[in-house]
Amino acid sequence: MHICVNWTVVTLPRARREYLQALEYLRRFYPGTPMRFRNEFKKKLSQLEFNPRCCSPYPDKPEYRRAIIGKYTMLYKIDEARREVHIHRIIRSSWDIPQALQ
């Protein structure tokens, strides 16, 4: 019998603000764009609940892992002791990510 223990995904306040800002920005374009972004975001969070290592480490700062969501990069860390995934940033992939992590 296989028992699957889920991880808890915690979106930190800064990442939550960035997520809401991304939705607001995307509303300026096509009506379905924010919904697609939200759905991709939720799908990625569900994946992280079962397998937080599904995304590759960020090369410049390997303590972070990155998930690509449309034109955005979600950066997160894994807390093994608490079995938590902490979402730190949700930023445009075209931005200077190493600078954003300082």
C-alpha cells in the first residue's frame, strides 16, 4: 500500500502581491488571459503539493527552484523539516531574476 503525504504550499506575502499584480496587468490584454494564468498557477501549486522537486533549481541560486507560468517565473524554496513549499517570488521571466532575489 502506497501512502502519499502531501506538502503544504505557502505563498509568502510578497509573492501573493506579485500574483495579484500579474493578474491586474494581464487584464489589460485579452479577457481570457488572467483566467489562463490563474489556472496555470493553480495547476502548478497542485503539482508542488505532491512533488516539490518537479521543477529545476534556479542556476544562479540553487536554493530556489523555478516554475514557469506563461511569461512569469515562480521561485520557491523547499522546507524539508516542515514539509512545506514556500513561494517567494512571481515575476516576469524577462526581468533580472538574480537582482530580484537579492
